[in-house]
Amino acid sequence: MLKELIDGIFWDIALIVFLAGIVWNLLAVFTRGIKKDLAVPRGSGLVGAVMTNVRRFYPHHEIAPRIRFQVVSGYLFHVGLLVLLFFARPHVEFVKDISGVGWTPVPDWIFNLAYEIAFAGLLLLLLYRLLSPVTRLISRTDSYVGSILVLLVMFSGCLAMLESFEGLRLFHRFMVELLMIYFPFSSLMHAFLFIPSRGYSGAMFGRRGVDI
Amino acid sequence: MKHTTAAVIQDTGEARQRRKRYMLWSFLLLIAMTLVLPLIPYAVAYVQDGSAVRNPGSELWREVRQRDQAVIGQTQADNVDAGILINKRGEEWRLFRMKKLIPFGAILIGGILGLIILFYLIRGTLRLPGGRSGKRILRFTLNERIVHWFTVVIFWILALSGLITLYGRYVLVPLLGPEGFSVTASASLMAHNTLGPIFLVAILALFFTFVKNNFFARGDLKWLTKAGGLLGGHASAGRFNAGEKIWFWLAVILGLALCVSGLILDFPNWGQGRVVFEWSHVVHGISAVVMIAVSFGHIYLGTVGMEGSLESMTTGYVDATWAEAHHDRWYEEVRNAGEIEEPGQSDLSGGVASGGVAQSRSTD
């Protein structure tokens, strides 16, 4: 019965909440509108938007030495997660089962390596958030819940990697469904908002002819 | 013609019976010869030598079992140890695991845990003499604390999953049943094998972060003879006392032994044979059990055993009274450098590279 619930109705609910939540969140952001800039533009907003998006992938040289730890750990986690999520064989097969669309997965050893890198990166970031007095002060419950949920999803996935026990696969899937329901209402939405956010700042300053 | 039909019928019947008797006796003779003929060489040898003769097949199986020396045969399979039919050492390894590692490991871990609980019940928490002063000293920077807790998390995931693999059949099967335990064991094995390589990174980071203050120095032997103050009054110490230094080197050496043996076991594609796996498992098992047992002492002293210890690894700061009581030589260095924070100084300077106090000890 648990299998039918987790593979059936819970998955449907989680998927609807996830997709509808993201669309609703993005619509809410884009329909807020922006104040019209009456000044004569001195540069291109579009170029500013694109350049800022690219430049924010590496830290500004003035602050780089101070945030090296967060940048390195952050990239370890995000790059590892990207490979894991989209190119791990069980995930590729899962997407192919539900959508019919598939692609070539990475070899299992790369999958394992990506997992280790992503897990280490996330653990380091979570420890930094807990141990640094600055981030401890500015962190809210949502910051911890999001990190811990992602960690649980990854850990449960590791436990089920052998693909020998249905119970472990169901536990992993249940964790994923919880994360999908939580996702649109949390700071994890940065996954979809970081591009428009950087783009807005870049466009605004780009119109004013300022390089940021 | 004298032969009547009745006579012919009678003759035919008798002949048939005779033929049947011949066939039966021939068959029985054949069986008897099959059983008796192979024994003739033994009988001859017995008569000739006057003693029992071993089964000639025993020579073959002795060579196969490698009682006298390892004999490598030839097979079509082209991998390490493919030519060894039976690995006699495998039984020795199995007996070591079942009769030595498992019971003695349980005694060591359980014994040390029991002693610690007994010590706590008798002695209680070691309080700060005279209470807290309110003045703070930065003991561990943010980087040091992150490296420590990262190692702790990875170590305990591996320790628990390893203990489930070693003792699960005795402890968990009665609780979860065989099916429940098989799921738990599979999950533990995956967690252990996948996260194991990360422990190497953690141990190396721990080594390079803490090594510079962990070389044995003047005063460490005296600290040991006083058992850290348990015998014979105050024991002087620098930033790290002799007990902490011993734990550091044990953790690094045992940790590296665990990592090297673990990698050999986790990646069987470097041409390792059975003997290498067996020795790796022995090293891995002994190192793990010793490290887990000794870590209980470290955990006890860092938490309930000593007032004011845990906050050094959570906030980075210790009370000045704590520093003076347990690490007096380090306290003197810090006091002379003017690095004692008075009550009310900003919390945000703690252990972060931007803080002036932390910068001198920051590993950024």
C-alpha cells in the first residue's frame, strides 16, 4: 500500500505542487513590474544583464580571498548535484520511464564521484552556516530546512544505490517528494530566480552605463 | 519326431529361466567387480608394506588445499588468483573475524564505554575552579572547527555503518528480523563504501590543520605522569596537552590505515589478490574498533567530562578560567599577546577572518 501511495498519489501531488508552485512564484516575481527609468540610457540593459549573469559565476577580486571557502564548497555541491541529478543512470532511466525522453548517462564511477563531491560540498556549507557567527545570525529556519532536506534526499539516494531493495527506493522517492513540495515556498527557488535576479541588477546598472 | 509341442514348450521355458539366471549372476558379478577391483591396489600394498595406504586422490587434494605450499594452477579465466582452486587462508581469515575481531572488538568498545560511564558516576563533570570569569579567548578558528566537525560527521556515518556490518547479525537480526536486517545491511554497505573515500580528504585536512601544535614538547611527559592532573595536582600544558596530542596522532595514523585499507577493499580493480584483501580487512577492522573505542574518551572529555570544553568547538571561544586551569602555558602566551577578550566584546569577531583577534590564528 505504501508503494502505491509513494509511487502514485504522493508523486502526483508533489509534481503538481512543484510545477505549479514554481510557475506561480515566477509569475509573482515577473508581474510585480519595475519602476520606469526616466533617465536617458547610457548603455545597454541587455548587455548588462548578460554580462552580470556571467560575471557573478566568479567572485569579485576584492572579496574573493574572504569567501574562497564558500565559493569552492558551493561549486563542489552544485556541480556535483548537476551531474548527479541529470546524468546519473537511475535518474535518466526514471525520466525516460515517465516522459519517454532519455539521454546518455555518465558511467557509474563518475556518478559515485559526483555524489561524493556534492555530499562533501553540502556538508561543508551546512557546517559553515552553523559555525560562522555571521551566518548563524542571519540564517532562518528555512535555510536549515532546505539544506537538511537536500542532504536527506542525497543520503537516501546513496542508501538505495544498489537498487536491490524496494523499501530503500521508496524512502528516497518519498524524500524527493517532500523536497518537491517544500521547494517552491523556500529559498531553494534561487535555482530558478538567480538568472532573473542577476539579470535585473545587471540591466539596471547597464542602462546607467555602470559596470558591475 | 520325438519332440512334442509340450516338450518344446517345456524346453523353451527352462532355457528362458536359465538365461535369466545367467543374466542375474553376470549383473551381480559386474557390480562386485566394480566395487572390489579398485581396492586391489590397496590390498596388494597392504600386504606388501604391512601398513594403511592413503587415498591416491589425497595427493591431488593436498596440492589443491595448498597445505605444504601454494600451488597455482592454470585456467582460462585471466584474473588475479584465478589459478587458486581453494584458498586455505580464507578459513584462517574467517576464523580471525569471527573468533577474535568480533568478540574482542565488542569487549574493547563496551569496556571503554563502561569505564567512562563508571568514571563519570564517580567523578562527575570537572567544574571550573572558581567559576567562569566572563573573559574569552579564541581557541579554534572557523576553519579549524569546520574541519573538525566535517571529520566527525563522516567518521560517525562510517563508524555506525561499519558497526552494523560487523555486529548487525547479532544485534539487529533479533530486532528487525532477517529481511529487515538485509535492507539495513545493504543500506549501510552502500553508505560506507560511497562515503569512505571522503574520509581520506577529512583526515588529511585534519592533519594539516592541527599538526603544527601537536608535536610532542617539553612538559608532555610530566603531564602524562600526572595523568593530566588526576594524580599529583595541576599538570601544565600548552595549547594541546599530551593526551590531546596522543589522540591527534592516533586519529591520523589509524585514520590513514583505515583509508588505505578501505580503498584497497573498495576498489578491487588494481590487481589485488585474496591475500591483500584479507590483510586489508584485518587492518581495517582492528583500526576501526580501536579508533571508535578511543574516540569515546575524546567525546566524553569534550562534552560532559569537563565544563567549558564543548564551546571551544562550537563557538570557538573558551573562558579564560578554563584556559588557565587546563592549558596554562597557552594561556600565558595569549595573555602576553593581549588576546583575551573582555566581557561584552562583539560576538561576530569570533573565528572569522575579518575579526582582528582571529586573524593571527586564522588559517585563511
